[in-house]
Amino acid sequence: MGSSQYVIFSLGEEEYGLNISYAQEIIRVPEQITKLPNMPAFIDGVFNLRGKVIPIIDLKKRFDFAQNERNADNRLLVIDLGNMLLGTIVDDVSEVLMVDDTSIENLYSEIASIGQNCIQGICNMGDRLILLLDALKLKEEVFQNN
């Protein structure tokens, strides 16, 4: 068993983690987002990042969480998926955390199949539960819906 680093971010009151190997950068949410017609509600549009057009998804919309106005703390977590980049809007990015593999618990298959299949597991840190995002499943889910 080993350990991995995760970028920890929040959506509402919940904490999420993304394996740092997928995190390209964290930036402010761009003011200029180009909306695309006939897209699912959680796809906010696209923006230009140094000459590359990047799709943006709002994870709070994707997970059906209560929406609030965007503020100065909101960030865009740019995920590197190998052959493409994907921007994800999050409420805040708090830290990079070393997670021991033994602290990761799998979701029960009955729960995972309800529609949150882009969650790969839960990191149990004692007083904190951190939901771990599966970047590749998120990519599949986003682009199969289009």
C-alpha cells in the first residue's frame, strides 16, 4: 500500500479530493465564458486558456447541489485528462493532502450506481470525510451526455 496527494476543494459544505496528477492548475473563474446551445445545465460553456478552448462544468450543478452566487473564493480547477483539458468550477480550493491508501473506502455499489459514479471512494480522515473524484469517469459522464 502507498499514498497519493490530492487537491482538496469544497462544494457547499462537502469536501472533495482530486488526485494531484490530474490537476493542471487552479485559477479564478473566468469572467468571459461562452455559452453553448443545447448542452446539459451543468456544462457552463467554454473559455480560452492561453489559446486552448476548454469546456467548463459546474460540479454543484452536476451533483444537484443548492446553487449560490459565485464569489471571489470560487476557483476553476483545470483537470488534465491526457488528450484534453476540462475546467471544473468549485467553491474553494483549500489544500494539497497526502492520503494513505488504507484510509480510502469504496462506496457501496448500490450507492455508487445512483448517479454519482464519478466518485471513486471516500477518504476517512477521522473527523473529516473527503469524497474522491474519479477524473476519467467524470470525463466519460460529461461527454456521453452530449
